Amino acid sequence: MDPETKGVVRAHPALLNQARSLEVDNGDVAMSRNNGVAASTGEILCILDGDDYYSKNWIERNVYFIRKYGEDVILHPELAISFGSKIECQRNIDQTAPAYDAADLLLHNYWAVWTSSRRTTYERCPYQRRGPSTSGFGYEDWHWNCETIARGYKHRIGEIL
């Protein structure tokens, strides 16, 4: 993490006095996420990439919906907007919705990398090292989504209140 990124993280108003920084050098985002899970202390965890932006109440809403939906739930935001060289908007789908088709997971990843779930979910289903030369799997979050579904977890979207 470069000094500017560290400064932004440490100065973020939502994280002041509540966050700690864990620096790892795994060369693999999946292994780094597992390190974060192991070092965390909360009952409910969120996995976010360093360049993700989220609303100030997103984490609070995750806690509400995870408790509402039950033990074996993984929560995703309704929308994920990418920007930079390419601007895209992805609408995430609720696994319980009629439009969800498990066979489509062979062709594309339904969900952005953002997830929120109970700590036990991440402990029972750790991310796998990624890349064709090491595991045969590409995107670590796509593979993780498939693995968690195979283990009975439901990927859900928090409805708007």
C-alpha cells in the first residue's frame, strides 16, 4: 500500500478510531483476503477492494439484512459501478429471484467482489489462490461464489427500505 492510500484509509471519517491496517505481501488478492479474515475480530465481515466506494450506511444495512436473512447468507450490493478506462454498471441479482439460473455461472459471474457475511462463512469457505498457473481458476471471487453456492450459501441483495 503506497503512502497516499494509507493516508486516505487512516483519515476516512467512517473508519476513524475503528480500523486497523494489515499489510501483507502475498502477490495474490485471495490470500490477502484470507489474511484479513484471520486478523479480523467482528461477527460480520465485509470484503471490499481498495478502490471500491460504498455508501456511508452500506455496512450498517448489511448487518440488518444478514440478521434478517439468516445464517447462511452472503450479501451483495444491488449495483456495482465501475469507472476508469471503462465505465460499467452491473446490477447484481438475488439468488432467490426467478431470473437467477445457476447454469449461467458457467458463463459469467453474477456478483461483484463486494460481499458481506458472517465470519464463519469466510472461515469455512476461504478464498483459493487464483490464476491458471497455480489453481486453474481465474477470478477468485467468481470461484468463491461458486464454492459457497455448492456449500449451500445463498447470495442475496438487500432490498431498499
